[in-house]
Amino acid sequence: MRVLFLGLPDSPLLGFLEEREEFVEQTMEPLTLSFLDGKNFGFLVSYRYRHILKREALNFFPDAAINLHPSLLPWNRGADSNLWSFIDDTPKGVTIHHLDEGVDSGDIIVQKEVDLDEDGTLASSYEKLQKEIQSLFMQNWEKMRRGNCDRRMQPSGGSCHRLKDREKVSHLLTEGWNTSLRALVHGLREAGLEPPAEAP
């Protein structure tokens, strides 16, 4: 199969796909119709890709475009999902889902809840989520590429954040992404911050 990988060139998943598929092309650039035209890709995998795909591009991949997101959807769609899972005290995990025109809003294929204790840092907990989602992808790739995977709509509710939302809590990140989770949670309690209401 010809696979388009939207992600980093040093991603372990790129090597995984190259070992198994006929042809894999990688990019982090915004997709254009001229790029896609005539390439005859059979599948699209998005992992740590920073651009929202438009319907015109997704039409090249009917039921064959997926995204890997490091949160337990529908919680923490969008940016900084790991940070917000602690700020909002929401369920933590990873999800592989179909791509649509929204922000991490497509139908869920498979997901896994991940236990993140307060002994590490934001960076170490993020790395744990990345390892979990890579493993989940590798375990399920054959079923996904054959179209034999489960599919279910995301439940209502959940939450979504944009990059600019981080400004509201940046004072809590005393060591940047190396801020300890214990210090972050303590800072939240000290500030008396309450988790926001569910997204509509």
C-alpha cells in the first residue's frame, strides 16, 4: 500500500511503516491538492502533525485517514492535551481516531487509558503517552489498513484547548515542561483553580 505519513522524519512510526508498506512518503508541510494529485495514496497516518486538513484533502482518503492523539478523547482535544489533563483533572490516555475537518473530533478507532502518577514531570508523562500511542498503533496497524477496525462516534462533552490557552496557566510551569507534576498539582490547589465546565 502507498501510505502518506504526516509527521516528523525521525518518528519511529515512519520506520515501522517503511518496513511493511510498498511506499511511504513523509511530510510536515500543509497538504495541497497539487501535492496529492496523481500520488494514489491508499492511506494517511497523521502523528504530531500541526495542520488541520481540509475536506478537499480528506476526500483523497475515504475512510482511510487516521490521527494519533495523546489524550483520552473526547477529553483534551487540540493543543497541550497532557498539560490540560492535569489542569482540568480529566481522564488520561491515548486515542487513534478517524480524521475529519474538526479538531480531534473524528470517530474513535481504539483508545487506552494511561495511568500518570505525580512522581514525574510534564515532559516524562508526555513521553510515556507517546510510547503508549506508538505501541497502540503498531498493535492495530494491520486491522486499520485493512479497514477491519472498530469505529464509534465520540461521546458528547469533553474539552478542547488552543495554544493560546496555555498563557492562562503559564505561571504554574515554573520549570517549563520539566515542571514536576506534584508541583503543578500543588500550584493548582494553592491558586484555587477549578476545572472548567465541559465543552458543549
